[in-house]
Amino acid sequence: MFNEDGSLDSVLKGIIWLILGVAIAKVAWKWLTVDAWNWVREDVGGWFSEDVWGWLMGHPWWFALIILGMLVLLCFVVFSDRGGYVAYGDVADDSPVESSDSETGSAAPEVLTFRMKQLAAMSADGFEQACADLLARDGFRRARRVGGSGDLGADVVAWDEDGDKIVLQCKQYSGTVGSEAVQRFNGTAVPEHHAKVAVIVALNGFTRPATDFARRHGIVLVGRPELKRWAHGEHLFAAVEEEHSPA
């Protein structure tokens, strides 16, 4: 019913809107083809007052459940897309988005975040740029997208406070990333790009052979669980460490 960001599933929302659309179309057709007042007074009024209302009054518990269900459904439809995250591109200028600090009363900038469905809907270039923006949010310097023809596997580069270079390869595949792709990146990250930290970000995770190879060669993998925490506000390294820390 809900996706992993807490919003109502798009298919279910489509069904709800389809039902509402059919109901509205049927009412509109009635208004166009028969005398509106007679239809409302005789057909709708009589059906509701005699059949529907009579049944509801004879079944008070069902009446209460129907009312409660309608209220809950209305809340889902109205609030399902309000996940509390700063939407990518919502800020029109370069000034930070500010929110009130309840303890101090001062304004504090909100943290850049993305929903997973936003990341999935982006173009390949947009996904790479989002990763660069998240690195900049985490305090990495000169974070920028460098992917393109002849990039030799480097889509995003940045430097930490010690001057060490981090190189990201960003995979927005609909399926998992296999071992072959990780091996190719391993062959260029350090020799070609002089990466101190080599990272592959995959929207839909990695195969087991890819994970095993990366572990042996010191490549940091950001699969779907780690990406979700990173996109939702955690520092990149904290998200990766949390996923692989012992229980």
C-alpha cells in the first residue's frame, strides 16, 4: 500500500482517482440527460433516505466503520505525498532553506534530502548530480559531476578535509549491479583517477559476487539501503558503516 518513503502507492492512488472519476462522470451524465431536480429528488433522495439511510441506521457499527474508513482514506490521499524532505530543485535561489529551531528560536538551514522515488525518476545525469550534491552536503570539497564520454568510470569526484580524493561511479540500473561492473571500476579508480576512496552507488543494489569482490578490494558499495539513509540525511560514511556494522 505504501512505498518505502511512506507515501501512498501510485497504483492505489490511480485506482482511487479512477473510481472518483467514474462516479463524477456518471453524475454529470445524469445531469445532462435527465431533469436534474427530478432525478435528485426522486431517484437519489429516495434511494438514500429509504435504502442507504435505513440500512445504516439498522447497522450502527457498520456506519461507524464506514465513516472512520472514509476519514482515514481522505487523510492518506491528502497527506501521502508530504514526506518531510526537501525536494530537489524546490529552492529557486542560492540562499539556504531555513526552518525554525524550537529550542533556540533561531533559523537553521534544512538538510538537503531526496526521496528514493525522486532518485529513480531522474535522468542518469540528474542521478549523478544528486550524488554530487549529497557529497557537498556532507562537507566534501569541490564535489562535482564529471561523468560522460571517456570518463573511465568516474561519474563524481570530491575531496575530503584532508585532501583525499573520493571517486563515485553512479549506477541507476533497474536491476542489481554485477561483479563485472565492479571489476571494471576497480581497474580505473586508483590507477586512472588516483582515488583514495572508491565508491559505487547503485539504486537497486548489487549481486553477491559483486559484494564479495568489492570487499576483497576495498571498494565501498552503496546499495539501496545505504542510499536511502544517505539520501534521507545521514553522512555517506555513517550510512555505509551502519549497514555493515555487527548486530
